[in-house]
Amino acid sequence: MDSIGYLKLIDEEVKPGTGCTEPIAIALCVAKARAVLGEAVEKIVLSLSPNIIKNAMGVGIPGTREVGIHIAAALGCLIGNEAMGLQVLASVKHEDVDLAKGLISKGMIEIEISESKNKLYIEAIVSGKEHAAQVIIQENHTNIIYVKRDSEILLAKEQTIKNLDEVMRSETSIKEIYDFTQNVALQDILFILEGAYMNKSIALEGLDKDYGLKVGKTFQKNIDNLLLADDMKNYAIRLTAAASDARMDGCMSPVMTNSGSGNQGITVTLPVVAVAEWLEKSDEDLARALILSHLVAIHIKKRLGRLSALCGAIAAAIGSGCGMTLLMGGNLHQIFSTIKNVIGDVSGMICDGAKTGCALKVATVVESAFNAMLLSLNNMQISKDDGIIDEDIERCIENLTYIGSKGMEETDKYILNIMINKNS
């Protein structure tokens, strides 16, 4: 892939978003359907893939102090601005929440499990007195592939995202990404700093206020109490976890996402920001490290899939581990070693849905990435004879993603079954 291709890829996969992307995508789908309907909505029927349900049922909706699919759909119907993409609910107000609860209490929203084989599938059918509208989002959180009003098909587009995924699998490598990072003109990548500022802002919000499990804030408290060291690693952990605390508990501040995930965007970005600040690195050093971090994570996610039984923060932590290694003066071989060390450490972490507890997983993978970096800088890496680690870095990544995308398909079903039935 050439430089233009990499820059286009970053533009497509690194976008701002407000709130967890799965319920936000549901809100977007409903908002689009309502706009197409053109009259008052009386019924909303959602057909969702199991992975969407898993990641939307227990996470906070921005500005509401509420969680789940119903409130996201109701707000998408009432105030969602479909032109805003992943910021579709950015204008939500307190009074909107009360109105949304009213829609839910009237039984206007129905949810069913889709039979689609796509792990990211959202279908909304909204109906009024005279008309009905259908909208489908597939493969990508903002990828609207089908729009119909009554019997008139307004949009039915071919899948283009899979083609891009095939290009990523066949034409890119960690070495090529590293070479691009080192040689791309600085003025072409300075835009990536916007995401650093955006994600740092929500991290400071998470450290200042009480969100979710308060993982980041608790780290800070224990540093203040001299129970933890105030060092570079703990700075990276508390900053990243605090951002996840805030985001997963419904903070209204936007985050810069990666591969359709806010937590992955946070994990890709903030450990790199923390190390750059600690070492007083230049904007150029930070920008190049962030580009490396983002592209490595995208490279892995294209193989793993946007939604899987494997926690996506693993891919993000591999990315930030590479970015941190670069900032510390590491070479390409040491970046390879960082990747292998993270895979050998946290490759078994499951995704059991989006929720406030994700901040603790974020803290875990950031520590793993930091430890992996320290080992690699001392020319230590997990042996090719260990577990799923391979001498070839691309095959090593393939091993990880094969387990997450294929090997854990049944695991995904068991996870969702437990989540749905544990309170029954």
C-alpha cells in the first residue's frame, strides 16, 4: 500500500465519536430510518447481530446516566442527527431522556436477534400511520448499505469495506507500516495530534470526576497515598483507564476512535501520549508514534474483525506498545518483539460486552504493552517455541486473529447466552 492508501485508511478508521460505538450505531440507524419515514414514529423494530447486542446492552449512553439498547434507539428516534455519524447523540439533553423513557414505557421498541452472518449488523424498521422505513448498517458502525421507504428502495450499495479489508490483509505488513511511519512527510500526519488532544481531554475528565469503576482515579489516589509509584508506566495506565472510565459511563466528551471503537482509540492513543509527555518528545516524534500505533492496531483488527470474542483492546495495546517502543528509541526488530510479548501475555482476554468494567481491561493491556516494551528494548522476546508465537511476525498476528475470529466463535455464543440469561 502506498502513502496515499495509508492516509486514506487512517481517515476511514480514525474518527471522532461520542459514546460507545455499538449503541451509537443503533441510534444512527434509527435516526436515519426516522428521517426517511417522514412522519411520526409509532413503532421501532430492531434486528441486531449477537455481537451488537453483547456490546450495546450494558454500556452507558452519553448524557443520560442510562444504559442499553432501548434508550439508544429511543434517543436516536427523538433527537438523533443522522448527518453526524458517530456523534449522532451529541446534542442530547436531560428532557430528551425523559421523553425517550416515555417511548420505551409505551412498548414502542422491539428487539430481535438477527440471523445475518455478519457480526456487525443493525436493521431498524420504523413505522408510522401511513408509511414504514427500513435501514441496514453492516460491517462498519456508520456503513449504511440499505434504505427503503415502503416499497421504494432508496439505497442498496455493494460492499466496499470487505475489499479494503482484503487489501489490508494482502498488501500490508508491520515492516511496511513502520517504513511509512518513518518516511511520510510530517505535514501529512500532524492531523493525528487532534486525536491525542481529544482523548487526553476525556482522560482528565475521568480523573477529575467519578465515572464507572474509577480505575484511573483510583490509580491516582494510590499514587497520592504513596502506595504506587508516580512513574511513566503508572501515568500511562491511569490516563488511559480514566478516559475509558468516563467514556463507558456516558461522558458527553467525544473520543477519537480506532476501527470503530472508542476504547480502542483511547488505548491506541493515550499510552503513547503519556510516554511522549514523560520524555518531553516533540510533536513530530509523537505524531509518528501515533501513526504507527493506529496503523498497527488497524492492521490487526482487519484480520480479527471489528467485533469478536477476543477483547479488541489487545490489538490496541499492541499498537500503543509499538508506538511507545518507537518513542523510546526502539528499532523495527524491537517493535516485532513488543508485538510478540503482548500476544504471549494477554491473548486470552475475552470480550464480554461493553461496560464500565472495560476500563479495568484497558488498564491491564496498557501495563502488558509497557512491560512488553521494556523487555523488547532489552532485546528480550517470547520464544517462537512458546504457544502461538511464531518467528514470522505476520504469522504470529495471524495466529492471534485466527483464534479470535474463528476459534472462539462458539465461545462468543456462550458469552452472549450467559449475559442474556444470568438474571433470569
